[in-house]
Amino acid sequence: MTKDRLYLFDTTLRDGAQTSGVDFSVNEKIVIADLLERLGVDYVEGGYPGANPADTEFFAEKRTTNAIFTAFGMTKRAGRSASNDPGLQQILASQSDACCFVAKAWDYHVDVALGCTNEENLEAIEDTVKAATAAGKEAMIDCEHFFDGYKANPEYALACARTAYQAGARWVVLCDTNGGTLPDEIHAIVTQVQEVVPGSHLGIHTHDDTGHAVANSLAAVDAGVRQVQGTLNGLGERCGNANLITLIPTLKLKPQFADKLEIGVSAAQLKDITAVSHAFDEILNRSPNRHAPYVGETAFATKAGIHASAILKDPRTYEHVMPESVGNQRRVLVSDQAGKSNLLGELSRVGITVDKSDPRLDALLARVKEREAEGYAYEAADASFELLARRALGEVPDFFQVDSFKVMVERRFNAIGDLITVSEAVVKVAVDGETRMSVAEGNGPVNALDMALRKDLGKYQAAIEGLELIDYKVRILNGGTDAVTRVLIESHDARTQRRWFTIGVSSNIVDASFQALVDSITFALLKAGSS
């Protein structure tokens, strides 16, 4: 039996960015796009070129290797041609492979929000799709408020979908923009839409305002759509969007979908989904949802005695899928085999090959668990994890040793009477037995430490000339005056274009920051092949 291809469309960087309290920098967008490629989604919608400086800069170059890089925008404005619409032309000029245009599919919105006629809206849809395809872009239309529009005026909602398809849109996406439609309604309406647009050209975009975003997406897939839109960890405005981290394992592992549909996520990539989900939360600087389906810490944890007893006899008694299939682990068994399996997978991902019977793995696993109990989280700090692993395997030279560091913060008035704060750091390191002391000023204690640490590493100096710190995040892991602080640092080598994350944990924020800085420089030297 030939399986239909189901395409995964991620809109974290656009729709997910509308989440309250979330604002992605260009660097964060680049890192998240890499996570999405690692997961194996088909489309990465990166934002709205021209809407803000970050999105415009992000689309100045292509940011994906395998996924279709997609720009978001609006259909042309009524009363002007596509060629005379600056907003549309900026989207078409972006370095995207595809363009997803939002169009009103509810006649109420056409009147109130757009202030144009129903016919002018249809003309805008048609002209925009044709302009996009003429520019060599894959075109798609997000039919905004489609389900509410269909319930109010089915003929017009269908006309919007039909117009987009007949104009040449690869995808006509049906949007439950207000998130109030229920699964049975979704299924029934999608079935009706296929009278004017085939399912092979239909997509679904749902919001979670009734808690049914995932269920609504699955209902639409069951009814025939072949593109699913969603976000990492269900990010999105109001109550969020359909959660791809939940949808992907369901589509991949549940027979009612897996037997007839194929997605672009391999079994190996599926095993990485827990790490991807947690890494994304680290980028957002928030704690992962412990109770999240498939990837949460407690998703496969059992406390009740009778349940635990049954799981020890046969895990299938209380597990709907194998936790290893999604990169998670059972939290009842005394054996550490699941933990070791995950460890081997992570080692392989960062390029470390080691035999599963290597006795050093037990010590490394114990060390990782010990560090995680202290507050370290390696899902988003690949460089620190790789250093920890390679040190356990005896593969990291002692490039330098830090003898001591000192930081002073002074708040004073300068010569012209402005109140300023100046930080000064002193770092003493030993390179090949020779002590070197460096002093540097910065706009904060971490900046000063970073500059002082990289100021003079002797024979290794040339290897870190392109190194720069580009992001810095702090999270307080518990309360009180003795709070444990986790610091996550993103570094970049301007010469190799390599990026990496390192982590530090301490009750002292400066000490945690310094740990991450030392790891960053050590990782740079390791990758430069210094000896």
C-alpha cells in the first residue's frame, strides 16, 4: 500500500513569536531554524519580511538547508496592482523558497477589517498567488477565519479557497484563527472543502483556545488534508497553536495515521524530539513542561505501586508507546539501561563514537545525572556536554588552567558628571606552566571577564581571534538568598561560522558565567585542533 505524504509546516518563528513575553532575536531565529532542521520539518516559516528589522534581516539570506524556507505576508491591498504593492514586493524579493499569504475567508472580516468588497478580496487572492508563482516562489494562502467564515457563509469561504487553488497555490491552508471550532466540525467542513480543492493541496492551521488544537489538526488530517501547521511546544498567541512536538509522534507512531501517511521525520529524528523540545525551552529561558505528552519528564513516570509493579513486569501495561522512541525514558526501573541508551544517542549526535560496553560510559552517565541534579541542562548546551563527555574519555587536552579571577564593579560619576557603572576583571591563567595575568574593562562583569579571559592565551591566541559572545541568558533555579543560577552562553566563531552553547551553574552568577565562558573558549580550541 502506497502511503500519502503529509507535510509538516512550522510557524514558531512567526506565529509562535506572537506569544506574550516572547521576542526572538535574529541569532535566536537562526538557532531555532537549525533545531527545526534537526527535527525534520518540511517548511520553516521564518517571519514577515518588512514587518520589523529582525525579520527583514533574517530573510536577507536563506536560513535552511533541507526545509523549504518560507516567508509570511499579506495579499495585495485592494485598489492597487500586485506590482504596485511595496509590502508584497518586499516579500517576493526576500531570500525565501516559498511565500505564505494570509487572506480573509470570512466575509464579515472582509467588510470590517479590510473595508473592501468580497470580489476585491478574491481578486487580491488571485493576483497575489500569480505574482508569487511568477517570482519563482511556491505560493500558499492561509485562509484566515476559514471555519468561522464557512459557518457564516459557506459559499464565500469556499470561493476564497477555490480562487487560491485555481490561481496556482500549492497549498490552501484552512485556519481556525479564533480556536473555537471542535473536532467533529473540523472533519465535516474539511470534507466539504475537498469538493473544490483536493486534499493533496489542503493544509490545517489550528489554535488551542478550547484545548483542541492537536485534536483538530488530527481530525483535519483524517478528513484528508496533507499539510499540518504548528509550533514547537505549542507556542502561539493567546492559548497557543497546535503543538508539533505532540503531533509528530502521534502521526509517526499511531497506526491509524502511520499506516497510511508518511512524514519527513525519520525514526532517528523522532528519538531526538525530547532533546529538541527541551533545547527550545532553554532558548526561551523557561523550564520545560514536566507533564508534556511524549517529551515531559513525567510522561513515562509512574508512582502508584500497582502501576509500577505492572510496568516492571511489562512496560506495555501502562505505556502507550516506548519512551525510547521519542528520546525520553521510563522513570520506574532501577536499571540505567534507558539512561545509557539516551547517552549513546547524544554522544553519536555530537560526533563521539564509543562502544556501548565501554566501562567509562557508566562513570560518564553517573556524572551527567549528578550534574543535572545540580541544575545543569545539556539539551541546549551541546558544547558543554561534548566537553564533559570527551573529558571522561580522555580526549580534551589541558589547554590552560585558571588560577584565579577577580571582578570589581564601580559606580561613579565621570568627568562630565554622568553617573556610570564600570566593571573591571583580572584573570590569571597558566599556559604551559607560564602564568599570564590579563586585565580588561567591560560594560558589565561578564563582559569584562570575557574580554580578560580571551586577552592573552599565549600560543592559543590565534585560534580564538574570531570568537565572540553573542547571547547570554540567566535563569534562577530556586528562590532565596542562596538561589542556584544557571547561565547559558551562545558563542560564535566569525571565521568558521560555527555556533555553540555552553552552560554554567552556581549560587554565584559571576561564577556560573565564568564556567560557561571557560567552556566556550575550551570548545573553540578543541574544534580548532589546538594542541
